[in-house]
Amino acid sequence: MGARPGTTALPRRRGTVRELGALALAAATGLGVLAGCSAEREPNSAMPGGAQEAQRVQVAYQNQVAADRARLAPGHIDLDGPADPEVGTTYQVKATICGPASTLCGPIGSTAPSTGAGASPQPSASALPQVMTGARIRVRMSSQLPGELEAISNPVQPVVAVDDVANWLWDVRADEPGDYTLTFVVSTLAGESGENLLPDQVFTMRFPVAGTSTYWWESTGATAWQVLLGIGGLLSAFGVSLLGVVKWLRRRYRERTGQAGGRRGGGGAGGGRPAVGHGSLTLPNRRAGVGR
């Protein structure tokens, strides 16, 4: 049967609907896959990004430390103090750090190595311990000695150029004699951060303190007074005063002295009676003789 004249033939609806459904399903599936991929990619991209930033910061820090260390140069440190310190006296202790081209390290008051026949020898730079210079240096001193330990200089000073010199000074006084140790901790610092470029270096110096006659007299007097106070406290515990004991001892001393004097006087009278009697008898006889 053919189509009627004047009419249009329509396509089959069932086949068209199936094709549209297949296309819609494929589109939905593709969108789901894309959404899942984007959802998985978002957290994964955040984690590597944070790790990369941390690694970048760490690498930058390491590069900066390596660059700062490359600018360091071996210098020297000189520790100086009194030759024979005595108890109760304040002395000055000095730590000097010199750059590799400096010759100013030496005892307190020296400005250059001594020269000449009568000059006392100064320690050479080659004989001094080495420290790394070319940065800011911090020096701290500590000790267990009983007394005073006071810093009188800036703890952080620059030793950057090869001929730089920096001095650290402390006032030290020991209140008791003994053989003490002064400990110096040297830190090489990085720029303005103040972080250590290298591990701390530790140096020590002996500080033997001798006693004096004044110290011994004062300490002995204090000990004797403490003994008397202890005796007084013990006597007070038994109801006896120290003043009473002193009076009793004084009275006993006087009594014994008086008894001894009495015995000496009595012995002289008894032994001298014949002589005294002889004198009393002969005196009238002499007078009688004179009268005659």
C-alpha cells in the first residue's frame, strides 16, 4: 500500500527513542567519569603541593646555611686571666677572638706580639685554639666558683673580616680558695637569625685561687665564734648561762691564786721566825752596847 497523495511519511518513533536514550546514557556516563576524576585529582594535587613547598623551604634554608658556612674562615681564640688569683680579690678575665689575618691575640693590655731581647714571649697564633670566624660570634662563660662572675662586654660581637678582633671581658672574684674551672662556650651565628652555623665549641681555663692571711684569720675567728655560740647553746639547754660559767671560772682562778699566795706567805713566816726573833733580841743589846 503506498502513501496517500498529499501526506508525509513519519519515521518510526521506537527506533528514534532508543537512539536518544543510548546517547543520553553515554553522556551521563562520561560526565560521571569526568566528575570522579576531578574529585580524585583535587586532594591528590593538594598533598604534593604542600610537600613541594616544604621541600622548597628546606632546600632554600640548606643553601643559605651552606653559603654562610662557605664564607667562614679559621681564626683563633686566646683566653687570658690572672697568674696567681687570691681569694676575695676581683680580677679581669678576657677572651679574644681574632680573624685569620690578625696578630692582636694576646694577654690583657697587649696590642701586638712582643719583640725585642727583654720582652716576655707572647703566645703565637699558631699555638692558640682555632675557632671559625667570618660571622657574628657569641661567647658565654660559666663556673662553679663561689663568688662573682659578671660579664662587662657584649656577648655577641662580629668577627667578619680576616683582620677583625673582638674581646669579651668578665669580672671574676672567688670568695673561697680552691682550684676552679672557667668554661667558655663559643657559638658562630648566622646573620640576623641568630641560629648556629656550627656546633658550639667549648674551651676551659684553670682558675686556682689561693687563700690569704686575712681570709684565714677571718674564717678562724668566725669558726671560734661559732664554737662559742654552740657551747652557749648547749649550756643554755641545761639551764646554765655562758656568763655564769665565765664568772665561776674567774672566781675559781682568784681563789686558787689567793691560796697559793697564802701558802707562800705562811712558809716564809715560819721559816724566818728565828731570824725575826734574833733581830728583836739583839736590837736592845746593841742599844745597850751603844749606851755603854
